[in-house]
Amino acid sequence: MSDDAQAEAGTAEGQGPVEISEDLARHLENKREELFEKLEIRGEFPAAVLEEAEARTEGVEAEIQEELDERKDLRDLTTWTTDPIDAQDFDDALSIEEREDEYVLWVHIADVTHYVNPETAMWDEAVERGNTVYLPGYTIHMLPPVLAETVCSLVPNEDRLAHTVEMHLDKEHLSYETIDIYKSVIESDERLTYSQAENRLEDPDAPLHEENKLVHEVADRMHEQRKEDGSLVLNPARDRAHTIIEECMLKANKAVTHELMWNRGVEAMYRVHPQPSPDEWSEALREIQDLDGVSIPGDTWDDPRKAVNATLEDAPGRQLDKIQWAVMKVMPRAKYMNDPFGGHHALNFEIYGHFTSPIRRLSDLINHWIVYQNDVPENLIELCDRASDKQKDAEQCEREYKNFLQEVGLDPMAVNNRGIEVVDDDKAEKTL
């Protein structure tokens, strides 16, 4: 293991897994089952779905060779993934080049719909589940892991089928000059963790240093541009590696939905985020202004999103959670709709939708299918409602499970970062 991997492993693992007794482990399992039943979250996959997934992992290399005739071969393009150290699948990868008068940014997404389509049991199961549910120390997947972690994971040094968003960006404004979305075959050169990506940015002699440096320069400009345009940024302290991934995925998501709306004129699963009423925004800003050590810059009050951005940058660290919570309390819930009318208020995008995470979100899976077919499922409105409802269920499940962990004396963040190990009761009592 390299030094940067060891450093991140140490951070993620802390002092090793959180140790709990067998009795407490049973309590946690009972609580999960109770929540799954209440919120209709499916635990185990049906046997037929698992069998179908297993079958699709066979003969992969020969299948990819056959696909080369129909796809762009991007295997010679320098490509890499960046994910948390404990990520089990890698569904997005980046490539970038600087040319004389433009940047070319490629965002490669695992071509999940090559394997999961409306003719498959896996598709029906994904519609039932709606998304992957992430609980501290426990994950309920949307797709069978045997598929998601193999042929749909953009692992290094293996040919993989991808759906690529190729964006040619104007150097001055970073606006789209052209957008091209197509099926491809890629080969990732390396799998980076966030910590490794940070270290590559620091080390001029490290592999992928120049690529990460270039993509960070572009991503940082995109981030500042979003803020100037009025996009709400509730986490101003993100490190460079997270900024790269967040901005590149936002750029790709926006590109895809613009392409569908303006160039193709087809419906899609758009992400619509209504805005709070003026009174609600005023209430949030007053609550923020009353916090000790916090002051909203006077020239920003006319645009609440810019006011929050500016305040977060200068506020004492102890008040960041309170500022974020004051905003979240008045924010309406975002939802999926077949019409982008109203746009995405928090991002300040007229049109927005999801495309970059088809392994864990139904919306992205549907949009991949629409881009590929240039047509929409007959039940698109029903699918939008389904995805919105299941996201709400997942958030409630996560919230209630975290509260339960705290009630039984466990730190949800520690459990999430370090995992859990069940030990005999005597040892667990000493640990807790």
C-alpha cells in the first residue's frame, strides 16, 4: 500500500472498527428490519434477480470486444477514477485535455443500461428500490452488488463499457461549445482515493499530477462561477479532490439534460427544486444573523443564496452547522419531474437532472436509457414519482437509524467511517 493510501486508511479507520456486543448487534439488526418494514425498503434480492445479475458477469471480455465495432474506443485516453477509500464500485471516471482554444472534459459513466434494461428482472427490482440506501455501517443496494462491483465498476486496467459525456468548453467562460454523448469503451489507468488525489496535486513527480492539476484549475473556476451566478454552496470547506468530482459531475449532469431538452426535445427525469417563499428566506436569514459571531454582508441581502454563501465563508466554525440547518429548514424538497419547469433553485440551474450515478439512483438509470433510446418510458411520470418517494424514504431511514445509534451510545460518524466489529460481551463493555 502506498503512503497516501495508508494515510487515508488510517483516517478512515481511526482506531479500528467500532466494537459492539452481540446483544447490541441484534438490537441494530432489529431496528433496521423495523425501519425497512415501515418504509417498504427491500432487503434481500430475489433469487431470480441475483441469478440474472450473475449471468451478466460471464463472458465479459468477449462481449466488450464485440461492442468495440459500435462504440468509440477511448482506451488510449488517460482516464482515472476518484472515490472514497471504502467505495465498492466506481461508476464515474474523468479525462481532460487543454487545447489551444478550449478544454475538453470527458466524464465517463458506467454503462449500466447495457446490462440493466426494461426487459430484465434487475430493472424491475431497481424501480422497486428506487435508490441505494446508505446507513452507517450498512448499505442496501439498488442493483445486485455482483453486477455493480464487477462489470459496472470502472476498475483500473480493465476494458469497461461506458456512457461518455464529452464537453468542449470555452476557455474564457467555460461554457459548452459542443456536447457529445455516446457509448464508449474505456480503460481506467488508476483508481485514486480522495486523499491520493490530494497528494497527486501536491507532488509534481507523481503519476496523473498534471491531469489532476489541470482538472482542478477548471473545476475551481466552475465552482467560483457557480457561486457568482447564485448557486448555493452549503459546504465551503471542501477539499480540492471533492471539488473536482462535484463540479465535473454537475457539469456533466447539466450537459446531458440541456442536450435532451434543447437539442433533442425529449422528456427526461429532471431534478426540480422549488424555491422557499420570500418570507421563509427572510426567516432563515434573520436566524443566521442572530447567531453569535455571524454577520451577513450588507450587499448580499437581496439574493439569499449569495448571502448564505458569503456568510458561510467568514462565519466561525462552531456556527456552520447552525447556518446550514437554518437554510435546510426552509428549503422545499427537490423532486423528479418529466418537465424541468421551475428549475433547480439551490443550484440556480434552469434545467438540471441526474446522469452520473446509475448504479445507485433510479433517475440516472432512466436518463441513461432515454439518452440511448432517444425516447421515454411510457410510465415516465410514474417513475419520477417513484424515485422521489423512495428518496424521501431513504432519507427518513437514514435519519431514524442515526438517531437510534446515538440512543444506544454509538457515534454514527465513527460507525460510518470505521465500520462495526461484533465481539464478546466482556470486551464490548470495556470498549463502550
